Amino acid sequence: MTDSAPSNLSTRRSAIKTVAGASVLAGVALPHVHAQENSELKLALVGCGGRGTGAVKNALGVSGALGPLKLHAMADVFDDKLERSHETLSKDPQVGDKIDVAPEHRFIGFDGYRHAMDSLKKGDIVILTTPVAFRWPMFEYAVEKGLHVFMEKPVTTDGFTARKLLEINKKAVEKNLKVGVGLMCRHCKARNELKRRIDDGAIGDITFLRSYRMQGPIGTCFTPKNDTDLSELMYQIRNFHSFLWLSGGSFSDFFIHGIDEMCMIKGDFPIEAKAVGGRHYKTMERNGQVLVAVDQNFDSYGVEYTFKDGTKAIYEGRNMTGCHQEFAAYAHGTKGSAVISSASHTPAKSRLYKDHNIDLNPRGKPENLLWSFPTGDRGVNLEGNPYEIEWEVLIDAIREDKPHNEVERGVAASNVTSMGRMAAHTGQLVTYDEMLNSEFVMAPNVAELTLDSDSPLMPAADGTYPIPEPGIKKDREY
């Protein structure tokens, strides 16, 4: 699993120089691939799970004021997921009339994404919400077809795919294609106002950041042995959070937001990480049965990130029942502290304090409260929905031909997340550039997979999979 790496290696500096996203387009003479306001744009959804279905709702929910938009094609490797998504969207009272996917535009199979994109015209939009292992070949084909792209996070899980995505994105820039990446917290009104105030010195110089996602089991992060009729490849895709080659595991797929919002507030990405992690429980409950879990995840992680100025950021994540739960992020400075987010992704309920005694009640008004993002009567949310705002920005950029490309920032956030994950799984200190330039390929030959292929990760004779062994496997995660 160590395919040769491209010779044109990128560095942390080149990956993070466009934190604002759009600056990647500065000074480039761009062709016109934008749509007029009254022309209809078509969407194709590739990856019809819950996040993909939600992304379509977000896109169609905001498109009314930004010109006509309809869902035209769908693709997945599972027909039941595609049909369930289509039914859900068609029955949705807000967007159902914008679902126009004829049976001949519903594609099943590993080549389905190509057929879905082939049904679009140049300048339409494709949504990529499959497991991240498939992101780069799908992005490559979208760019070849001249399509604008919305892709979910993370966008990479290893150095090979990070470098691959950066290389493909050069062509996207040349073609003036707009690309959004699903790190929606970057579009949150409250977080952005908080960042503006912190940048203006509200809490002095940032000295420490911390973020938590302490929760029970989520998604398919724990998985039993495959005793189904599914092939090994299809079983793993069904349970993709359990397998590092597909998703980067629960760490990359779920923890990236909390890590990235610390980077957003800091205005930079860390240069190194050291971490701990472990698996306390090897069993799981499903349908009333206690089963042996054979996935590749740890159930608890703790990462210390270091920025180039020496500032530390701590991330703690846990998927374990019966434990303290917290889903929030904080910043501390020389003059005070901040709540970046309070619980879940939205609303953030961002706040500033004059000292480091943070009131965990977002409605509280203690004497040390310096500022809080305003709410309406009876606490009505005025932040808006960042899942929708990111689509407003993308569609507006397409309609008005504004610079918009979030790939480099998305790669940087994904690489920082992978850096922390690898530090925990290997027990080693991992730098940004070591992660970015690593030659280990988690998903070799992913672009050639078919419904009849073996998985890139096959189980042992007893049905178990290789797992991280910190201190033993030092240069690879399994």
C-alpha cells in the first residue's frame, strides 16, 4: 500500500497561503463559466447518504433568490440509498418541486459518477458526498467536464490524496470553476464576527485554544465482523466510518470541524501534532446483541497541536457511551477568553469574556461577559444556517462570476486533521509537511474499483482488520 508519490511535492506554506479561499484566483486571467441569473443550473448528486441528501436540500433551499436550480442526476453504489434519498427529497415540501431526476438519470455503480456528470452541461454543479477515498478521481472528472463543485469534508486523508487534489485544483483555477468545501463553520456569522473582534484585540494575543467532541458512538464508527451477504468492499463502504482507507475513520470525518474552527480563529494552521489515543471497549451492541467490534478506530483521542508561533491547541474526541459529553470550542488570550462554539455546529452562540471564567450557559449574563452574538426575541437564532450560507456564497459566485475556490483551505484543514490522527495512531510526533509529503497511500487503485473488486483492505481469516499499534507501526497507521 505504498504507491510511489508524485515528484512535485507541496509544502505547508503553499497549502495555507490561501486561507481566505478565493485568493487562489488572484491575478489570473479567467475564462467565463458562470451562469446568468435567469438561466437554470442543474445539480448532480454523487453519494446519496444523509449528508448528500442534506446538501441538496441546502442548495435548493437557497437557490430561489439566486436563480433557478434543479436536481437532475443522482449516483451511488447502493440502489436503496439512492432511492431513499430521491424519495426523501421528492416529498420535501420546500424543495420537492425542484427534484427532476428521471429514472435514466439515476446511476448505480462505481462509474455512476461519470454518467451523472455526463448528463450535465458545462457550468452546472456536482455535489461530491461519497466517502473521501473517492474524492480525488471524482473531482478530477468534474474539472475535466467543466463543472462547478461542492465537495464534503474531509477532502483528503493522506499525503498522496492531498497532493493529488492540489494538482487537480490548478486546472479548476485555470478553468475558472467555483469550488466549495463543506467546512461550513467558516461561513458562520457568529464565528466570523467573533474572529473579527478577536483580530481587533478583544482578548489580547491568543495563547491557547481547545476543542471537544465528546459523544457516544456515531455513524458507523464501530462495526462487527462481516457476516452479511455483502462483498467485503461493499460491506466496508456501508460502514465507511469504520475504515481508515475510506474515511480517515471517525477522527477525520467527525473531528475536522472542531479542529478547523480553532485554525479559523487563529488564522493559521498548525505545524506539528503529538497525540494519544486508545480503544477501551472491543464490543458493541446492535439489535440487542453484544458483538465483537473489528473496526479500525480508537474510541478516545487527545491531540496537542502547535502553531509556528508556539501557540498550542488541544483537541479531545471520544465516542463512548455513559461518559461526559461536550461539543464546543474555546480560545484563550492575554486579556480574556472566547467561546467559539457552544454545542454542535450551529447555532454557535459565540461569546467573549473579560477573563477565563467561562459561563457554559449561553444565555447567562455574568459580569465578566464582554460580548455575545445577538439573538432575537426569546432567544431566536439570528446567526442563519451556515450549511445554507456556504451554498449562497457558492451559487452567487457562479451566477456573478466571483472568485470562489476553497480547495487549498480544505486540503490544509484535512491535512491538519490527518496529522493529528496519524500522531495518535503511530505514537509519533508528526509535522504538517511530513503528513503532506508522506508516500503511504491509504486507498491504492481507488479509481479502478468495480462492484466485483476486492477491497483495498481485506480481513484476516478470523474476520478482523489491521488496527493502529502506536509505537510498533511508526510510519503507517495500520
